[in-house]
Amino acid sequence: DAGITQSPRYKITETGRQVTLMCHQTWSHSYMFWYRQDLGHGLRLIYYSAAADITDKGEVPDGYVVSRSKTENFPLTLESATRSQTSVYFCASFDRGMNTEAFFGQGTRLTVV
Amino acid sequence: GQQVMQIPQYQHVQEGEDFTTYCNSSTTLSNIQWYKQRPGGHPVFLIQLVKSGEVKKQKRLTFQFGEAKKNSSLHITATQTTDVGTYFCAYAGKLIFGQGTTLQVKP
């Protein structure tokens, strides 16, 4: 199916564990983004990538790691999860050009206990 | 870095009333985008504004980009319950979002 998909949709993990959230898009968009959404904070950019093997920090990168070995995948890893990382995480993609509409995945609700 | 500030954070209106949300930047923006997120959903693109003073309409929604390209607004005429959700502006350069305005509509 064409589009952008995130997995898992829901995840509960324990403090200190490593957890990876997956994001896959089928359009070959050059740009991909990770956001976290918390009440009162809107969408905050964690990391973004302009192309394969090119990543950069966003507004709130601490505690997160990303990689982009392939254009279509942009996994987000919490190396040692903390309760403050409990949030809803959204992945997005778009391509530079005339139409820069960004497309979002359905989100992953992560709870760290 | 580039930041966009959005006000108000919340707005409750009676169905049929108008609604406006504002987006402001301290620096000139090359463009601005607007997204809508329904409760429990993900953000969905509404529109992009690029030109100084640009005004675009989508049915009851009117989007404006300021002359100095430092502010933008979204105005909804005669709100309906289907307008409920959070509206975000975003600077498309790095896809930085404002905090969003959550609209509640009382039927």
C-alpha cells in the first residue's frame, strides 16, 4: 500500500529499555521527520532527515537516535527510555518542489512505565 | 532557530460563530503551511501560502499571509461541529510547527 506507515501503533515499555519506532514511506520522499506530541506542547520536532545518510537535530533531540540507511525508512530509537518520553510520536515525509505538502503517519502511542 | 508562535491555544465557540487563529514569527518566512488534526488523528495538510499578502479560500476557511511574511491567520466562517480539532501553522523550511489552536464547537 502506498503511504506512510508507523509501527507499532501502541507500545508499553519499561524505564531503561531500548525501544525503536519504525517509519516507512513508499513515495521516495527525500525529507522525513519525527515529532512528539504532548498536551500543551503541540508538535515538537525531534529529528529530521533530508536524504539517506543525512540526519539533523530538531527542537528536542536529547535521548533519541535516528538513522536513515534507506530513503524509505527512518527509525527512531530511544536508547534508554524514561517516563518523560511517554508521548505520541508522529513520523512525516515530504519532497522538495512545488508541492511541499507533508504526509503524516498514524502515530505511535508510547508509554514508559 | 526559526519559531512560529500560535494563538490562542484553545477556543470554544458556539456552532455558527466565527473562529480565527493567528500565527506569528519574529523573522520573515519564505512560506507557511496550515494543518488540521482531528481528535485522535494525525495532522492533515490544508494549504500552503508563499506570497506576501496572499489570501486563499477553501469553502468556509480563509487563509492569509501577512505583507511582511511574518504572520498568518486562518479564519473559519460559521463554524460547524465538523471543524472541531487542532489547527497548526508550520514553517515549511524545516517543518517547525506552532503550538496549535484547539477548537471546540458547541452544537
